[in-house]
Amino acid sequence: MKQKKKFDIVGKNVKRTDAYEKVTGRAKYGADLEFPEMLLSDQFRLDTVHAKIKSIDILEAEKVAGISAIITHKDVPGKNYIGVLTDDQPIFSSDKIFCAGDVIALVVGKSENAIQKAKSLIKVEYAELPILADYTKALEPDAPLIHPEMKSNQIVHYPLRKGNVNKGFAESEFILEREYTTQTIEHAYIEPEVVVAVPHYRKDVYKIYGSFQNPFTSRKIIAKVMGLPLTKIHIIQAEIGGAFGGKDDSMNIIGARACVACRKINKPVKLVLSRESDIIESYKRHPYKMKYKVGYNPDGRLIAMKIDILADGGAYASMSPFVTWRSVVQATGPYKIKHVETDVRAVYSNNPYTGAMRGFGSPQIIFAQESLMDEIAENLSINPVEIRKINGVQQDSVTTTGQKLDSHKVSLFEVIDKARKEADFLTKFRQNEKNQPYEILESSELIQKKYILDEIDFSALKKTNFKGIGISCSLRGCSLGAEGVDASGALVSVQNDGSVYLLTGLAENGQGLRTTFSIVLAEILGLEVSDVFYLDYNTSNIMDGGPTVASRSTLVGGEAVADAGNIIRKRIENVLCKEWKLDNESDFNFSSRRIIENISGKEISFADACFTAYQSGINLSAYGWFNAPDVSWDEKKGQGLAYFTYVYGCQIAEVEVNISTGQVFVKNITAVHDAGKIINKLGALGQVYGGVATGAGYGMMEELIIKKGKIQNTNLDEYLIPTSLDIGNIDAYFVEYPDKFGPFGAKSLGEPTLELTAAAINNAVSNAIGKRNYNLPLDLEQIKLGKPLYVIKSK
């Protein structure tokens, strides 16, 4: 695409194209959908997490008045066990329960009362099996096997080897070993999963409506369950009330259950999960246990790093192979290290299964590596900015995976410097250090003596709140990289009055994709965003464009839109060249719904040009396509060109910590991101604000409490997420280096905005109280009781 020097729309503040429908309540979400003769349904599950099913008796339940059918594994016409890579998850449990979210039957009826009565009459005989709740013991010889046919609880193992780590440690003057843990968290989207399966008048064809995040993935899974070709399963996405990666696998499963029921009854079947059912059944963010050993020298230069990471995959493999692959690629952060040995493993347990969530394997490792960098800086009396610039990647640096960063602008130092300057980081950091209230007790004798903190009389303190400031930074590989096929398409159809239809192979999940793609197309054709009519998403109308994950939509999907737009623009130019008898040296400008040929001065409205093309028999519809550049990966060594381009970010958190209560107040976040060319400034700011808030929740308060495989906090009154009162000011800045890939040089933004916040907050808390924390979340218990212990400094 020819780069424009001045944009009409790109980079400006553009209102969302779907704002009116959502603000007025006209938008149709899954729960709003109604169809003639539609039946309701609910799921039946056992109160157990690991058991052998001996028998299922639904005879009495089927007799309840108002019950249309009770669907079990016996009704599945195709595959009952499915998965992303490993077919280990049942649509309906038939012989075994693997986790608390497993479903044995779908009860379909005319009323909720009838359905609940029928559920109470289902009888299942089962025998409890040993529970594996501690995933850190999953690979021990005597651990119960969750899937015995796999012969191991290991889902996947990714090694990475660069240089000689033993040699590196021998050359290092200092060695630091630390262990970090992160918690299991819930996506907490406002809208629980909803699906409606509707029989088509054509034989064995089903239309399935709902809150699908990745409709084409759901189509593939449901087609397997139904034993049908892809063309007979049509997924129609309703408006979606949030996803954050959480409506992928779960929608495949409940979509399949509803479709099986629809086939048996031949009537529309609606399944709406309650909040409790959603939290019990849906997958979560992986908890990680991370061991880091790093060798470094007095000048602050990192020499060697050995990393061992264990992730809890829960009962099913799901997305664990993809999530942990990103972790192994980026586990060392945006730093140059000569000798590296990394091992990342995901394991089975009887806990809720884990999968995709915004950040996808990065928030965990960034928390560890960025906390580690601050501690090294402290040990060497180097400030946190300097330690990062000593080791940070620059232009033509080689990553841990052996990839030379020479195909895009490496802007790590720019984002760090911008954030440092805007937040006045160094001044505040030094001032806070002087005011820290604690000294860390290193003596084991003192630790034993002071293991309980009620010996400290906090009520006598004159000051309880202490300020802190912390920094974190990252590089992130854009799009899917070497973990999958990375291509997408877009269909553009210009009408003879100049209005435009647009449809893409990627799904709008609330992030503003429709608006972004409409901006790209309008900029190319010289139109207003309002001239572009974005068609409803239906898998039967366009080619599979891959999943809406990995912050790939603007980059991959936007480039496909641009490709289609440029094809049509060229056709219009050719029509006008012929009409105006121009030579090949013509220079057209499309702007403000008009087309001007700059050399001749000839001018026409876009609408009239389209009508002229129509009368000339010219096709003004085009299918654009973008296939990402080649990448590569050596599975044995963990080396290769992992991603075709990267983005860089830096966040600085300013907090206040109340040492008497342990509460952390986020006062300000300075977020600086290089996402290439910003397409919609308003949308980009929204991504930063939302990402920072989510990242702060991850860092400070969010945690699913799981005991023996069962979630204890199954609603949002007990599972806490941040409100506007928990996050102070957010200052967002963009460092724009257009990339040679992506529309107008745009890259990725959505996920990097979340990944850095928890690490920055953790470092800020350490700056405030002089105590390092190695576990998330930084809740009251962690701040007050987390090791190492501390006492008040004598004044």
C-alpha cells in the first residue's frame, strides 16, 4: 500500500460504528434472541471433580411434564471427545468426570421449573477417584493420572537452549535465584455464554447463534460433534458482551450440546449459562510456578539465565500448548542474554481447565522477569531504568530464540525514556526509597521470633501510607507467529451509489474491530466511516480468517481489508483513465467522497465514479487476503524466527500502600506503547484504559479460590474485579513507528496494555515498603503476611 503523507481519518478520534445500537439497547445479544417454538435448556452436572461413572438413569426425569428431551452422550452423532489439539474433553461425560465443570446431560423443556424438576430426578451412580488438586505434584511418580491413556500428566514441554548456561553461570560474578507464582483468574466478562441452535429447512443444516468469540473454530468443533461437513454448520455471531479470550473453547462445547439437542428435537434450543455455571465450567488463566536463576556481573549485564516454568492446564489440554509456547519465546523478556536454558511445561490436574486469556502466557512471565530485573538493580545499586537499558534489545539485536531484530523498528528504549520522562520516575523513585517503613529481616532467628505480625502496634504509627513507583517493559511478538497458520480475508462490495459493504473473516468481540476496519477502508477509498456498512458475521458468507486472538485483528485483518480496498480503488482509477483519456502517469487522490486526478485537475464524486464503473460492467467487489510472512521454529532447541514483527511497551505505576491494612491504592499509571501507526486514537486509548484496569486487577485482587478442584467464589460478589474507584489516573502515550506489515503500518495493541501492569505495581509496592513480593495477587494477605517478613525501622 502506498503510504499517505496526510490522513483524512486514520489516527484521528473516531466514534465506534456500533455505538448507537449499544447505547440505545437495540443491539441483539445472545440472550435477546427468540425463535418460534424455541425451547429452553439447562445442564446437569455432579458435585464431584474426579469420578468413575457407573450408570446414568434419566427415565424418571424424562417423564416430567414440559420436558422435551434429556440429551446425553448417547445422542451425539459424531465425536463426543474434542479439543483444540488433543481430543481429551467430552461434550457429555459418559464414563468419567475429570473436573467440576463437566456436564452429563442437557435437559430441554418448555419452562425453567420443569427443567429444574427433571434435573433433580436424574440419577447417576459413580465412584470417587483420587483428586490431583496440587498441580505442582502432577509429574510425581505416584500422582493420579487424569487421562491414563496419555501415560503422563504432562500436556506439553517446550525447551529453549541458547549458548551454554553452565558456562554462563561460571562467568557470572553474581547469581540470584527466585521463585514466583501467579494465581488462577476468571475472565469476568459481563455476559455469560449464550447459544441458540436452530434447525434449517434444509436437511442436516443448523444455524447456531450466540456469543461466539471465534466462530470458525466453533464451526469446526461442532461439525465434528455432529458428524457433518463444515458447510452444514452456520455460526452467526450475536453481539458479544465481553470475552477477553474466554469465549473460545467454552462456546465450542455449549454450542455443540445445543446443536445435538436441536437435532434430536428438531426445534430451536436455547442455552443461557448462569453466572455460577459460567464460572464453574469455563476455562481460566493459567496459574504459573516460575523458577528463575540468573547470572550477572557488577556492571549489570546479564550473562546467563535458567528458567523452569510449570503451568496448570487443569483437566484438559485446551490452549495450553499455544499459551505456554508464547511463554517460552518471551520468558527472558526484552533482554540480551548470551546463555539461556528454559523449560516450560503444562500439566493436567483436576482443577478447572485453563486456556486463552488476554495476554496469553505473557502476564505471568513479565511479572517474574520484571520483578527480577528490579531486584538485580537494587543489589547492584543501579536504578531500574539503567538496568533495563544496559540489557535491553536494540536495533539488530538477537533474541533468545536466535532471531535478529532487523525487519522493524526496535523501540524499547524510546518507550522506556518516554515513560520515565512523563512520570518523572527517577526523582520519585529515589524519594520513595528514603521514606520506606520497613527493613527486611534476614536472620532466621529473627524470622522465627517475628513470624506473627501482631507484635507491631500499627495503631501507634504516625504514618501508615507510603508512596511507591515501579516500572516494567516488554517486547511482544505480533499475531500468531510460529504457533499457527496466520492468514485472513476481507470482502468489500462497493454499490453503484458509492456506499460500501464490508465483511471480514475475523470476529468483533467488543474491541472495536468493525470501526478499525471501516476506517482503513474509508481512508483508502476517500469515504466517511459512515459510508461503510459492516455486514453481520456468518461463517457461511466468508472464508475462515482464523481466530480473533493474539492482538492480530488490526494487523492481519486490517491488511486484508486494505488489500480489497486497493483492488477496487485501482479498478475505479482504470475506469476514470479510460473515461478521461488519461495516460499511465495519472495521479489520483481519493478524499472527502471525491476523486481528483492531480495532473489534469479532473474531478468527480466517488458515487458518480462508481456509477460510471457499474455502467461499464466493472466489478467493484473484491476479496482481499493477507498471509503473514514466513516464520520458523525448532521444537527441540527452541530457536527460530518466532514472530514476523514485534511491539514494545513500558508502564510505570504509582501506588500508595497502607501498611496497617495491607491495601494498595493505584494512584497513576503511565502507559507508553509502540503499536505501529494508530488507526483510531479513541479506540487505542480505550484499549489502554481497559488493559491497564484488567492488569491492575490481576496484580492486586483477582483470584479464584479453588479447594480440592472446586471453585469457592462462583459469583462476582466474591470474585473481586477492579472498579473505577480502584484505579486512579491513566496517562496513555503512543510511540508510532509504522511497520512494513499491517494497514498503514499498524501493529498490535490490545494485549500488551494488560501484560505490564501487575509487574509495574509489584515493583512500585517494593519501592514503597522496602519488601519484595514474589506471588500474585498483591492482596491484603500478601502485603501483610507474605515472606520475607519485616519490622518497622527504628526512628
